[in-house]
Amino acid sequence: MSRVLSPVAGRVVGLAGVPDPVFAQALVGPGTAVDPVRAAGRAVAPVAGRVLRMQPHAYVVVDDEGHGVLVHLGVGTVELEGHGFTPLVGQGDRVTAGQRVVAWDARGVEAGGRSPVCAIVALDASRDALSRVRADGVVEQGTELFRWE
Amino acid sequence: MTERTVKVMSRAGLHARPAALFVQTAARASQDVTVSKRGKDPVNAKSILAVLGLDAHHGEEITLAARGEGADDLLDELEHILSQEEPQRA
């Protein structure tokens, strides 16, 4: 069982709260989303494992059970081509759960006309594999968002 | 076996949006579908983890493979997704 932690502090809005249908309709996978506090910060690894992909507006960490979790920082942020996002670890690195992996600023993303809402997605997971999925309320960085059997 | 080598045209490479659309399309097929980068082992095209793990960048070529009935049509659809510069937003 993997415990998936929130990469950012903020308010949980659920995937339906992501203003992008590909995420909102769970086409990328099931999970949840967090509307982050408007401040410069460092997003953390949602699980312990290996960094499969570091873009760095989005990253994937695969844990020892083979569960891959995608964290997507903001919506449409791929268009920023990395501007405003500083990777703190490299692709292929091992990270601990809660380790700081990307420096970014939710205010900057919002000031650029994009939503800073962060999607946290279980890749290749069926919806029933997730339990205790948070869908609302305030969340601290590094606290549990859902469990993945 | 039907094989096809296609260039990734998405400006940001095979990131979340095109990867999700690609995998959704591949997953509708009954047969196995694989995708590979030159010199690497083919991976399951129905797995978004595997497809994101390819780390396919803009302009890179990847090879799609499927067998059986409808393989050509399926590869047409997958090629169409890869050939778009940005399938909507991400």
C-alpha cells in the first residue's frame, strides 16, 4: 500500500476542480488536486521512490511497489517551458517521501493567467485501487491525500 | 506485425495531455500495442506510466507496433495524436 502525500500546502479541490478536462475527467488517472497557497515554495515528492520524469512543471515518482504518481504543478504550465520552475533533483534520482523536488511560485503561475491548481494522479491505477481520497478541506504539505492498494 | 515510426510533434514532447490521449486510444484496442524509442525495449502503449517513462521529446522518433485485425487503423489514430503540435491545452 502506498500513502500518497500532498506535494503542496493548500485547499483540496478534487480532480473535478482542475480547470482542464483531461485531468478533471480522470483521463490521466484517478487522484485528487490541491489549490496551493499563493506563495513561493518547494513542491515535495508524494511518495518515496525514483524520479521517472522531471519536466519540471510536472514530475513522476515511482515507489518500490511500482506505483507511479504524477504531480502536475498548475494547468497549462507546459507552455512555460520550465520558466519559473527549478528542479531540485534530477531524473533517475531516488527521493524520500516529502523531499523537496521543485521550486516554483503559485503566485507567478497565476499572475501569468494560468491556474496554479496541482493535480496528483495515480498512473495506471483503477479508481477502486484508491482509498481515503481527500476531496476537500485544507491540507498541509506532506500530509496524506490518498492510499493506493 | 504492423510497425510504424512516427515523430513526436507535441512541442513539449509526450507530456501528460498527449500521453493520456495516446494511452486512452491504445487501451481501446483488443490486441497488444507497444511503443519504443530507438535502442530501447518496447513498452506497453496502454500504460501511461510506461508512455511517460519513455521521456519522448519534441522531434524524437518513436516506433509503434501492433498485430492483428485493425492494426493499421489503430496505428493511424495513434500517429494522428502524435502528429499534433498541441492537442488542446495541458
